[in-house]
Amino acid sequence: MTARAPLAILGAFALAIAGCGGSSRHGHAQHPSRAQARKPPAPVDPVLARLGLPPLHDASPLPGYLMIADRDNNRLIIVNPSHQIVWRFPTPGELGPGQQFAGPDDAFVSADHRSIITNEEFSDTIAVVSLSSRPRITWEYGHQGVQGSSPGYLAHPDDAYLLRNGQIQVADIINCRVLWLNRAKRIVRAIGTAGDCVHDPPHALLQPNGDTPLPDGGVLVTEIGGWADRFTGTGRLLWSIKTPTDYPSDAQPLPDGNVLVAGYNSPGRIDVITPSGRIVWTYGPQSGPGELDQPSLAVRMPNGMIAATDDFNQRVVVIDPNRKRIVWQYGHRGAPGIASGYLQKPDGLDLLP
């Protein structure tokens, strides 16, 4: 969307010059040629194109479509800033024979913009869903409702990502490891060892529940118990910091090098922490309509607002970090439901495009 505004301004400026910069020999205003009048086509975002969704021109605090993993309603939905559901999965007929879709805990668009990957934490599985107006499950890993640590098994997988190289990255919470899987369903790399559950990075991890990919190929790992760890692409530990709560969830890197992390507590909180562990910003009302109840993910959006899942308050919220106020929400605080406008334990989100 932002790429079109400068083109429109330049186009208008060029037309103004053509119309006002003088007259022809016969005293008539010159008209722009066909080439000058022709505007370049607006770029089409590949994600929105695959879903058949129009671009948005809304000044809402939500600067795009929002995908929500509506865990206890067993669905993924995409909503627009006007609170309308514009896409959902699954609908009748979209699951193949023998396929299940139970408790999607997170959902992220793949790096190549062709798929959505979701982890079904309490079903111990991962699913890749085609990104289209007629989605299908195209790849799965794990065994429904069966925990394990041997190849092919997971135990409470969290934050699955489909990376640009085609590998799947996932935090395997109960097994205390972060895994990288190839499309042939083989483990190609790991941080931590199954059964070795202690905070001792890079050798061992304590119940990692977040594994955010980093632009340099590294990973930001969040450990239940109170730590966030930054690793390089080769698995070398750069730093490990103590978080403000004992249940940090899904730490996210910020452009300035700081970390945004949700505290999965009640009341909940969201903090920005420096790599040295200093808290520089906090949102955490202790009561009232702004209070959070076990938020599991907070993400800074391109407009500077912070989107967060307020899991046990049954809503997703957008927070203005300057005013520390909720300025947009989907869902009704404390009222679970499946009807339009309602959620039930929303645990994941991703902003489109």
C-alpha cells in the first residue's frame, strides 16, 4: 500500500506540469501523451492475491488484515479492521479423509507467501495449509494426541514456522528442544536435547515455548521459567536474559535490538527489554477493561501499534504504546463464543500481508 502513494503523487505532479507549464504555438494547453497519461499498475500483494482479498485503505489502528488462531474454536480466521471475517479454515469439505484440525495454537504465513503453518499444541501436531481461497492441509507432522520424542513425534509443539529454505522450525515444549525439520519429515538440526530440561543454553533448554526466526538466520528462543535467548544461525548463543515474569511467551525482536515479550500471567503484561535485561517499556494494567489475562503473543506492527492475543479474555487487542491504551479489539472481553465477533482462547496472530 505504501508503494502506491509516492507514485500517485508523482503522477499528479507530472500532469500539473504538463497542464500549466505553457501553451502550444496555437495558444492551446498541451495534452500529455498516452505514455505520460498511463499510470503504472498498482503492485498486487501476493498474500492478498492468493486469498482473493482487496487491498485496504483504512486509517484504523489495525494496518491490514489480521489472521487469528482461534484455538478452542478449532479454526483459523482472517478479519479486516471493520471486524468482518473475510476468510476461515476449515470450512465443510476442506479436510481430507482422516485429517483433523484440533486446537490451532499459532498460525504464520510462510516465508514464500504460499502457505500458512500452524501448530496444534495440545494435539501434538503441525499442519501446513495452502494459502488460497480454497485451502487444504498439504503437510503434517506428529501424531494426533500422542506425545513422544522419537522421530515423527512431538510433545506440545509451539510456534511452528515455515522458513525460506523450506525447513520447518518449531519449539517442542515438553521435550525441551527447538527442532528444524525438512519436508521429508527428518530432523536436520536441534537446540536442546529431549529429556534434558534445564536452563543451560546452548546445551539445554527449559521448556521452550517460542522460537522466533531472525533476519540473520538466527532464532530468538523463549523459555518457560523466565528467559529469552538469542542464537546465531549456527546455534551459537549471543545472549540470555531474565524476563520480568516466570512465564514469558513468544519473544519478538524489535528493529532497535530490543525484545518485545508477553507475560503469560494473570494479570498479564507486555514488556520491552534490552539485550542486557533492562525493562524500558511495560503495559500491564492490574484491573479494568485494559487488564490482560494470560497474553501469549505480542507483536509490533509497521504503524508502531502492538497487537496481542489476550487469550483468557477471549480477544485480540491492538495497543497504542504511547498512550498505553487498547485502541482496537476483536472479541468480547470475558465472553467466549464462535459467532461473528467472538473468539475462544485466541492464541496466535499474524498481520497480513
